[in-house]
Amino acid sequence: MNTDLLIIAISLPFIAALAVPFVGMISSKARGYFSSIVTVVIASIIMLTIPTIYSGETIELLFQWIPILGVDFGIYIDGLSILIALIISVLGALASIYSIGFMKDREGSNRYYILLLLFIGSMLGVAFSSNLFLFYVFWELMTLTSWGLVIFYQREEKPLKAGYKYFVMTTAASVWILIAITAIFSYTGTFDMRIVIPLSATGPGWLGPFLLVSLFIGFGIKATIVPLHTWTPAAYSETPAPISAIFSSAMTKLGIYGIVRLFYVMFIPLSFTYPLIAAFGVVTMVIGGMMALIQEDIKRLLAYSSVSQIGYVLLGIGVGTAFGIAGGLFHLLNHAMFKALLFLCAGAVIYRVGTRDINELGGLAKKMPITAACFIIGALAVSGVPPFNGFVSKLMIYEATIEAGGIYYVLCAVAAFVSVITLAYFVKAVHSIFFGQSLENLKEMKEVSPYMYVPMCILAAGCIIFGIFPQLPLRYLVGPAVGVITSGVWTYDILYPIRSDLGIWDAVTATSLLIIGIIVGVLIYYFGMGRSTTSPKIEKTKIFVGGEELAPDELQFSSAHFYSSIKTSLKPFYDLSRAGGFDWIYFNSAAAFERTCEYLRKTHTGSLAMYIAWFMIALILFGMVLLI
């Protein structure tokens, strides 16, 4: 591949961000068209690297940068980084096109498109960096630009609160990552991410577990792993819909990328790495799924659902086998598609109606048929219903856990249960938004512009194509990434059909049988209707309310009526969640720490003897640590 094109793709978003204000002088729409053209060009160039990477080659570009530290401006592209970069660039392009309609006649377009382009460029920089120093620079730029997008609606209180929380948590993540990078450089003398470090033979014995914990916290916050996910609901809810889609589908994947790149590729994994990641995956999917079940804000529901689906990715890569890692990475790709689709559909509804409360919606399927169809496809895909893409990746994860045996049997059962929970809360969302009784204030609603529904249709088509023909992404995208993680070892034929020790999944044959079954069922129905002497009638009766007159809106079957028994049976869990959940734990821990500091502050009496005593105690403790 021509490396000049690659340099253009990496530098283009930063150059374009500087040009946005000048383009905006032409017309207000020009910014959106310009951003869309730039992001489509970037995605196209990155797609051109697929044949090179698929052939087993890597792409490396090195430019001297900081000679005193031995740090080059290094770009390194292999099967793993190209998978993440494709997610970022393609979804970034679709979000830019969507933004043309979404940002029409809205204030702050200059700031929006500048931050969007810088955000996409910094994420690509993280995926392509060949050394930890450059990786961290782009990581920080990604954090700053994403924070600017969280607080985009600066005149409102909720976005500012969400931005403050996001900034604090992601800054803490950056600190943990910086500490780990510093420790790695101290004991290895290099920032190069292409080397393999046997932690057990490098540095003191505590180094391996320390790096595991610090990096897991740092990347886990960005990947929304429970209990490090608490910034997610507020941030996803308050950002513009295209940005929420990128957050869920692309930015969180960089947290997973960091874990996989360092834990599986750069380091030789410790013995407890795999089960630890799998355990956190199961906890994440359960907590996220149960919290999504009770949400009445559509974007908060999707936020918790996104947290839950990240758990499946962690479970897959936590199995540690090639087939499990393939399932996890395939679900990562699928999650990027259907969750971006769902956020864009939710954004279209909010754009037209002006509310995120699903209790104030209903009957929009007739008014917004394209949005409704796309949302239903995304809901079926995320719920793991065949023949959509989410089913295939979940099936691979289930098979990998069963093959692993032992405790993974239990984890597989939990994952299957959460998939049922996922379908349950999306049934609630679909019914409450698009079906049921249409409210009076929604009678005049209409479909969004093509700028908004075309990206949704593309993603919906992808969910169907990747479900019916999973060999395409598995062969050209997931396979090379698995080869990087397993050092080229791939023991299963994933080309077509998908094979494991438990059986074979032929998606085309299965889809054909499903279609035939549906056609036969429809024919039987209409044939029976034609033979019937009387046409069936639906009797309609008014709800008995004891003579009280109720408005039509009061008779609406709202989302609050779904699964109310679950709220009752799990009342302690949901009471804790309403009290703040993990935030309640964080705030109380911070309060306890503050009280401890306040108590220690009393020891600062101004007496020299007291300070000398504290110094001697600290010296003794430090000496004891060195002796140990």
C-alpha cells in the first residue's frame, strides 16, 4: 500500500479541524458536508489497507521525534489495530453524515465539527501508535476532545454535571495508565509496544500484578467495565446523538483494545488474567442488563445496554482460547454496528419529538417507519436473535465457554440469561416508542431527513449481512486480529461455515429455513382466511374505570408497567441503584477519606518535636518495607 495515503489519512482530521471555521464562512451546511467528505476519505484509505493486513503483513512508519528518550513518531498497523481503526473511521463517517441533518440550524456547529474531527483523529492515533508514549499522547487528546463533546450543550446544567463526572473519572484513568507506562519504561527501558515482555522475568515480583491492576483500572474506565462504568449513563445521555453513537461504538472499544494489546500481545499473560477478565465480563453484563431493564429514558437504557454488551466481549476474550477471542472480537465489531444504529435511531426520535422519556412516546411506527424498522433490527441484533449479527458472535462466545468447561459453564448460563433480559427491555422500548396508542401531541410527527436515515439504513443492512454471511468479517477482519493475539495460531476453520467442537453454524442455510418457515406460515394463514366462511372480528371494549373519565394519554400502557414484578422482587438492588448505586459507594469512600485527612490534619500542631516524630515513624516504616 502507498504509505503516503496512510500519512494523509492520519493527519487529515487534524488539518481539517483547523479548516472548519473557514469552511463555515461559505455556508452553515458547508461544515457538515466538509466533515463528511473528510471522514469518508479517511475511512476509504483505511479500507485499502485490508488486503495488505489480510496477507499477513504489517505496516510501519517511523519518524524521529524525541531522540533523548528513544521515542519515534511511530505508526504500526496490524490485524488488531486495523479492526479498531475501521470501526472508528467508518462509524465516524456515518456519524458525520448523520450530523448534517442533526446539527441543522443549531448553535455551535464550528465547535461541534472541530471537536468531532479531532476526536476521530485522536482515536485513530491511539489505534495506530507503535509506542506507549505516543499512545498516551493521543489517549489524552481523545479524553479532552470527548470531554468537550460531553459538555457541548454548555448552557444546560445536566451536561455540565455529566462532563465534570466524565472528566474526573477519565483523568483518574489517565493517571493509572501513566503510572503503568512509567513502570514499564523503568524496568524495560523502552516504550515500544511491539516487543513482548515476560513480566515474571522482568523487574520485581510485584510488577506483573501491579501493571495488571493499574492498566485494568485505566482501560476499564474507558471500556465501561463495572464498577468503573458510572460515568456512562450521564455522558451518553447528555451528548448529541451522533456523539453518543461514537462513544458507545468506537471510544469504548479503545478501552478493550488497550486491555487486549497490552495484556495479550505485549505482555505474556499471568495465570489469573483470563478468569479475572471473564469474571468482570459477567458482572458487567448482569449489572448493565438489570439496570437497563428499569430505565425510562431511552438514552440511559441504551447506555446501560452498552455496558452490558461489553461484558460479552470481555467474556469471550477472557476464555483465552482462539475461538473465544474470535467470538469476543466479533461481538466487539457487531456491538459497534448495532449500538451505533440504536443510538442514531434514538437520536432521530428525540430530534423529532424533543423528549427522551419513552412514557411520553408511542405509535411512532406509522409516522417514522424507516426509523422504526432500523431500531427493531438493531434491537433484534443486540438481543441475539437469528439471523442477525449479534446471534453469531454470542453463539461463538457460548460455544467457547462450554469448550473451556469448569466455571465457564456457569458463566455461559449467566450470559444466556442476560441475553433474555436484553430482549425483555428492548421489547419494552420498541413497544413504548413505536407501537401502542399514539399520543395526541405526536399526530403530526414525520420521518427524519435522508442525511439521518441513510446512515441508519447502512448500519441496519450491516447487521443483516454480517448475520447471514459472518464468514466475511470473520475472515477479513476478525481472523487477522486473532492471529495477532495468538501469534498466528488459529485452530478452527472460520471461513464457512463456523465450526467448533460442539457443532456447525451455517448461517445461509439457517436463514433460508427461517424465511421458508415464515412464508409457509403466511400462506397457511391467508389460505385459512380464504376458506373461512366468516371473517374474524376484533371486539373492542372500553376499560372499566368505575365511571371516572380519563384522557386518552392516561390509558397509555407505559414502560413503567413492564416488568414491575422484577422491580419488586429485586427491590434492595434497585433501591441501592436509585440511591446512586456504585456512585453511592464512591461518594461514601471519598467522604471517609476526607474525614481521615481531617483527622490527620489535627496532627499539624506547629510543634517541631511532633514533626520530627512523624518523620522518624515514616523512616522506620520505609526501612521495614525495604527489608521485606
